[in-house]
Amino acid sequence: MIYQLVKEKISQIRLLFPNGPRKSIKTTEHKSLWRSAHDSRLLSGLDRALYNERERQLIMELIRNDEWIIEEKNDLIAMLNAAGPF
């Protein structure tokens, strides 16, 4: 949801595709649960139009498996290199 709010104010912002390990929401005691987990096509209330197919697939997999990616576990340099020129 943070990305969507920022996108409204800075339309040229881009997402970096995460490369960190996926973790179970339940085993990490993370308090933010996916909404509408029974139907991953809903993207938990996210605006589908703001995400490309690869991003939507990742979101749906995370929802389906009740997982999340801890931001601090991503390799930022690798993510920037994979994103290409800005």
C-alpha cells in the first residue's frame, strides 16, 4: 500500500523486484496479514494496474503461501543491477 500512496505523488517512481527470502507470516509473528487470502487474484486490495505481470505473480504467490519478504533481507545492489537504467 505504501507504494501506491507514493505513486500518487511521484508518478515516475518504480519498484525494485525483491530478491530476499520468503518467510511465513505466521512463523515470523508478522502482524500484517494479507487481506482476501482466499482469493489471491484480488491482490489483497492492491491496485492491479500499478504492477506488471511478474510483480502480480509474486504478490499472488506470497498471498497463496501466506508469506512475505523482509525488506532488510534483500540485496539492494543486486536489485538495482537487475532493474537496469533509471
